Amino acid sequence: MKQTRICFVISTSLVLFLFLISPAWAQIDVGDYTISGQAEIGGLPGTFKGDKAAFETYRDVPVGNVIVPQMQLMIGGKKEDFYLNFDSYKTGLNDQKYTLRAGRYGLLDMEFQWDQIPHWFSNDVARTPYSVNDGNTTFFTLSSKPTATTATTDSATSPIAQWLNANDHPLNLSLYNGIARFNVRYTPTPGWTFTGGYWQNHNVGSRAFGTLFGTSPGSFNITELAEPIDYQTYNIELGGEYAGNGWSVGLKYNGSIFNNLHSTIVWDNPLNLSNSNAAGVLAGPCVDAANYTNTSNGRDANRGPCQGRLDLYPNNQAHTITLSGAATLPNKSNFMGTMSYGWMLQDAPFLPFTINSAITQPTISRNSLGGDLRPFMINATLVNNFFENVNLKAFYRYYGLSNHSSQVSLPQGYVKLDSLAVPGALEPDLFAYSKNSVGY
Amino acid sequence: MKRCVALCLFCVLSLLVSFQIIWSAETEAPKPAPATYVGAEVCKACHAPAFEKFSQTMMGKIFLFNARDDREKQGCENCHGPGSNHVAAGGGKGVGGLITFGKDSPVPVKVQNETCLQCHQRGVQTYWEASPHAGRGLACVTCHTLMEKTSDKQLAKVGEKTPFFDRRAEIEVCGQCHLQRNAQLYRSSHMPLREGKLVCTNCHNPHGTPNPSQLKQTSINENCYTCHTERRGPFLWTHPPAFESCTNCHEPHGTVNDRLLKVTDPRLCTQCHMSIQHPVSPRPPTSVFFFNRSCTNCHSQIHGSNHPSGKFFQR
């Protein structure tokens, strides 16, 4: 009885220690430095399994009695002239975050940050018969095919359903976003401020998306794939500003480069059976056909292409220069103005119209878009506070998104869904717009 | 009639003269001697706890230990004004003409804010005077706490629930007034704000900008492209609504539909595509036009396609 009571007291104390304590704070002096910090730990019941929960969309909830430490460490000189702070959050988990900030008071401030953001779509729910070979072009390949093309039959006993159940395997659909940031701010005098920043974003994972063969309406089949995502984005920011007595002017540059490491996907058409034997086993090279219908037997002239090919987001870059300023005017008036000009560029090579060898490639006037969008914004705002409790404001704003992309011509039309040549000259529209706003 | 007019004029003139006398009497009241600066150490003598807390803040470290010019050397009086009259009167809240801050302060919000703007009317605060927050009479101290260290941005503490390291402090501060936006963050389809991975100021500058909705970038799309760089294009085949504004289809603060869509598919698409192609005839609920991702089952490249055969955003 006594042992049970002791055990109860100890376990209760442990639970209280784990779940009820508030952040602990401490400070020590070491030579000319002061080191202080605070820390917090927590836990979750062992029976809880977080990775199936909807609220874990952007979180990592650990399974079992895992302690989640959070810590803040601050080091400063006794002369109060510099600082060094370190924060950690959910160390060791998928959504961990670290921040290191250091500087000299009133002169320099530097911050480095590492942040991870998971994004779960589903765990083991999505299923696919494809195996995936990654690269710049991602191949979704099949090791076998259905034994008959009854694409319009959707019952569980259809050959296609049986083939899917026999060959598919589960996969997780999720994204993982890793972000590294570095920011610096330098103020040599109270008037001058210089800022710089660099951040890199790596987004990797997969998410569900649909592709299809055939032509709509009435003759198509959708193939569900796991879109491979491997995005790298590099951003840079540089700025300088001077603030005088009652006025300020600043100039800033922003640059951003986006790289997609999976720019193309190619996937097998499960319903072209020209390379499979009666048992659905792949037995020879597939043969493309120039038409597709969903009533095809998979071997006839309407069996469609062996593969489909789709272009994912192309690499691009953007640059922006911004000039802004403000001035205090007589009679309690203030003027503020901004002018911004940018470039959004994209010149990735075009893919061929189709991967289907049974269709003659149409012609195109250029090998790439030469995409060039130029946003331009100018704003002037005047504010008057002469009358107490009456805020008078007048502004003019122009925003224009002009399109300097090259005009592309498709004189022989295009190929619809790798299955059908669609004749007729085409010229994609070059969209642009502008907005003028005046208000008071 | 003439008498009436004359009487009215007399009354008006009498009123004006009366006001003038009262005004003169007010303005001619004896003024206290101009206050002078007494130095931070004098303030510390009575306000030791506040002084200690303030000395832990970034501004306190600069003013009290690393001042760069005469203004910063004034320490506490840099913001509160010269304190000699306050000291001579023996102290007391608001005594001696000190500038005090907060919602209980008798000092007008404009005066409070002008004190901050002496140094901070630059950078992200350049457009403060034109911002909706300034227009609605918000004080800087409505959102910021200055006298003690809170978060990196010195955000105000919202109750005792402010989490460890104030990770969500910003959302809580904004959410005090923007209740609908705060509620939207808790919808099933949301960006990771409530998880502490994003904050309101990733997209908005509450101090004012020349852009719609106080966005940091010059257009809605450019704001979204800051993170969603892959959708920036430009593309060979452009989907005009996506080109114009992401918010034509998405509600970035959170929705109950997948992918932050404003309306569930296919209703979203049929708002524009009313009378052509697929919607012309009723479809069963098991149709590919309805289940899963609906229209984007096939039109997966709906944000734009760079494929020569991507006219309908299917390649």
C-alpha cells in the first residue's frame, strides 16, 4: 500500500513536471559577459498518434512520450554594447526552427534563421501502380498493364479495377519546405540605414494531380499521378535609406530566381496494350497510335499514345527596383511617394507538341517564349492633419503590368492530349493590364 | 425685416466677441516655465522598476548605453519630453506636461505618434500617415509595448496567453481587431499562420503602403509570388483570372474548401465558364467533373502552361 502511494506521488509529480511547468529562466555572469536564457519542455500521451491527424497539416506532432524542447539563450556584454541571441523551437522535429541574432546596439543587426515547414496531404492513402524515376524529366512507368480495355466500366470487378488493386502501392503525399534566411541591417549614423537580405527556399515532395489521354468530351481517361516537386528559390534584397529632419528617401532592389528541378513528366498510358501479352505482362516495345477512344481494345488503331508528356512550371526570375520617400510639409501635411519597376522573365525551352510518334509535329515560330512581364507602379499621397481629428488624404496610384514577351505563332495548330492533331493557326494572347486609382 | 437682420448680426457679433474674450483669457493664462532635461538618472530615482525593464529593450540599450546623437542621449526624455517641471512638482502621473502613452493617456494620439515618428518615419513606417490605422486614430502603443522586452518587434502582450517566445504574438495582436480574419485562420484550408510559420506581416505592412490592402508588394499576385515563385511565369498560355489576381479564385486567409478556393469546384469554374463546354448538361455525382479535384482533374496546369499544346491547361 505504501509502495503504491509512493509510486502515485512520483508519477503525479512527473506528470506535473512535464505538463504544468512554465518556462524556466536563468542568468549567470561569466567574466565580462552575461548569459541568460529560458527553456521549456513538454510531452504528449503515449497513445496519441499524431501523423494521422488533420491538425498536423503543417506540424510535426511526435508519436509517444517525446519531449519537445524550446530554448532561448542570450549572451550580452556587461558594457551593454553587443548581443547574441539564439532561439530554438521543436528541435529534431520536422517543423523545427532556429534563429541566431547578433549585433551591436544601434549599429549592426544580423539574423540567421532556419525554418522547416512540413505540409502533409495524406499518409498512405494515395495509391499508384506507377514506379517513379526522378530526374529533370520524371518517368512514371508501369511494370504491367490491364488485360483488357474496358475503360468505360467502373465496377470493382472490371479488369482495370482488378489490375489496379493488384499493382498499386501506397505512397505519402506531402511537401517539405526548408527556408534559410540571412538579414543584415547596418546603421552607421542615425540618418543612414543599409539593409541586405538573402533567403533560400527548398520545397520538395509530391502532391496529387491529374493527367489525361484522349480528347474531351466523351473520349478520355484520367490518370492520377503524384506530381514531383523540387523547387529551389533564391532571393536577394539590398536597400539603402537616408532620413533627414522631416524627410526620407530610400532605394531598394529585390531579386528572385526560381529553379524547378522536375520540369517535365512522362507517364505510361495504362490503356495502350500494344506491348503487353494477354496476361497484361509487358512483352515488347509499345507502338503509338494517332487516335484514342475510351472504347478501344488497347490494340486497335484507336489505342492512343504509349506515353503522355506534361510540362511543369518553368524556371523563371524576377527583379524589382523601388524608390520611395516621404516629406513633412507645412500646415501639418505629409507627402509620400513610391516608384517601382520590375521584370518577370521566363525563357525555358518549349517541349515538342507531343511525345506521340504517330503524330507529325506541328511547327512553332520560336523555341522559347522569351517571356518578359514588367510591372510598374507609381504612387503619390498627400495627407493633411491641420484640423484636429480630421484626417484628409488624397492619392494617385498607377499600376501597369505590360507584356514584352515575344509573340509566338503556331501556324499548324497543336496536338490535343498527345492523341489528336488539331489544325488551325494559333497565336497565344499576350495579356497586359493597367489600373489608375485616384482617391481622397 | 431690417431690424431682424440687424438683431441677428448683433447677436452673432456678440457671440464672436465673447468667444474672442474667452479665447484670449485662455491663451493669456500664465504658462509654466519651459521644462528642461534632467537626465535619465533622475528618472531612475523614482521609476527604478520601469527603468530596469526598459533597459532590457533594444531601444533602452541604445538610448541608455549606446546613444549615437544628442537626441538619443536624452534617454527617457527623448520620448516623454523634458522632465524638470515633473520633478519640480514632485512627480505624479501626467504631472509637469510629460508626454505619456497608452489608452489612458490624456495626450492626444497624434502627439504620441509624432513622438515615435521623429525617429521612425522611414523604412516600413514611411507611409504611416497615410495608413488606415493612422486614419482611425490608432496609436503606435496600441500594438507595440515599449517599456519592457516582449518580442523582436516589441509587440504588445495580449493577456497572459501569449505563447512561449511570442511566436504567435503578432497574430494575436492583429486578431484583436481583425476578428474575421483571425477566425478564417482556423478554417480547414489555411496557410500555416496558426502553426506559427507565417505571420500577418509576411504579406501586409500594418504601418501603411501605397498598395491595396496594405500589401507589401505592388500587386496581389506579386505578393503571392514571393513564396509561390513557380506560378510567376510568364507562361505561353495564360489563364486571365490567374494572371489578374490570385484572389479571383483563392481566399488566402482560409476557407472550408480545398486549396484555399473561395468556392468549391466545379462551382468556382462555372462562375465564368457558364455556357460553354462541359457544364451544358447535368452530370451524375460520380462524374469526373465533380469528384476529387473536379475541373483540375484534367486542367491541372490551370495557373498557366508553357507547353505548346497546353492551350486548355492540360499539358
